[in-house]
Amino acid sequence: MKNYNNKALWLVFFAYLFVNAVLIMYAEPGVHLSKGADADSWYRPAISILKHGSFVMLNSPE
């Protein structure tokens, strides 16, 4: 019984890796940062700090 569970675990593990590899190959680059659940709330401020050195609105950095 233990050997069967070990094989099933490896099967699930490799299926999980395969599905994620396929998804990452076909996903648009950067979409997880701009369209993720709350990613936009920290992504835009981080970009503004990198571009302007402080917190600014990216649409009007003045």
C-alpha cells in the first residue's frame, strides 16, 4: 500500500508541474503583476519608486 501512495504522489506532483509549465508558457508576460488579485495595489507604487525615486501617480508624475 505504501508503494502505491508513493507512485500516486509522484504522479500528482508531475501533473501539477506539467500544468503549471503549460500555463506559464502561454500566459502573457507580466499579466500576473497587473491583473493579479491585489497585485496592482503594490505593483504601481513599486514602479513609481523605480522610475521617479518617490511615490507619485504614474499618470501625472509632477
